[in-house]
Amino acid sequence: MGSKRQLFTSESVSMGHPDKVADQISDAVLDAMLAQDPYSRVACETMVSTGMAVVAGEVTTKAYVEISDLVRETIKGIGYVSGDMAFDYESCAVLTSIKKQSPDIAMGVDREGAGDQGM
């Protein structure tokens, strides 16, 4: 029997890449909500571009998190502290669109688990 060839691929991005920044912001939102309400359900996506961070998604939680402040704290913690970088925690626009999780999705999660959005 001959060995079967397989192709393996993976994505790797360097430090400071917008995907890494976005992931850290989404993680911070999740962590902040779970710290206040361990039963939080958070389906949150973040997009980062020059001078802007957008956080959107649906949540079911009793927690209150000031998302804009958390985004700025996270960006500052990463090291974007100077306007010379074209992206910094003080001057970037932070747009949020967080709403309550839809009843249909909540019901499905209750019955079947988190699907592709959780663990």
C-alpha cells in the first residue's frame, strides 16, 4: 500500500496584524462579560482598520460592559499609543452594534449547545 499524500495549510499573521488586534478585542469583551456573568453567551466579531474598530454581535448576559472603553483599553495594552501609527487608542473611532441574542438562536443553544460559536 502506498502512502496517501495530504496537503496541510495554516494561516499565520505577524504581531500587530489587524486580525490579532481584533481577536484580542473580542477576547476582552468575552472575558469581561464572563467575569460578571459566568452564564453569558457572547457571539461577538471585531473588525479593525486604519483609525477604526468595529465590534458587533449578539449576547445573552446579565453583565454590563462599556464596550468602547474596553476596546480602547485593549488597543492601549497592545501598544497603539501614538497617533504616528495611524491607529491609536485615543483617536480611533469605536463603533459598536451589540444586541440581545435572537430568541431562535437562544432556543437552539439551550437545546443543542453552542454550535460553531462556542465551546
